[in-house]
Amino acid sequence: MTTAEGSIIYEPKGIDDLAKFLKANKEIYHEIWVVLIKKASANPQPVSFSEAVAEAIAQGLVDSRTKTLDDIRYAVRFTKRKVKKA
């Protein structure tokens, strides 16, 4: 599912699925919103917040904000790291 131009929303089925998706799409989209399930709603979760952040960092992305979608889901926004100029 896509949102505004340069943005996409994705609900991963597992950590391997998320890793493949981020690798394939991190250069295509300015921001990637990853939909996660709240801890209280699913045990086990398909992907936890900490797993999603760790995978994003490994792909050169950073998390910047979260947004509640409904009672059981929320989304985390990932964008490319900004390169510091010397």
C-alpha cells in the first residue's frame, strides 16, 4: 500500500520479510512506514519494534516517529540517514 509520493506503508509477515522489503525499497521511497502489532495484541508478534529498528539500522535507515493506526496496530516511520558534511 502506498501513501503520498515517495512514501509507502508495509506490514511485514516476519523479520526476514521485512529485511528483504527494506533492502529492495530503501532507495525507491523517501519514507517507509512499517506496520507493527502491539505486544498485547499478538503473542508472538510477527516483528517486534526492536527487531524492526535493528533491521532498519542495518539497512542504513533510522526511525523518527510512530503513529497509532487502531487498537492493535501502529506504524513506525523509517527514513535514510542524513550524511553529515565535513
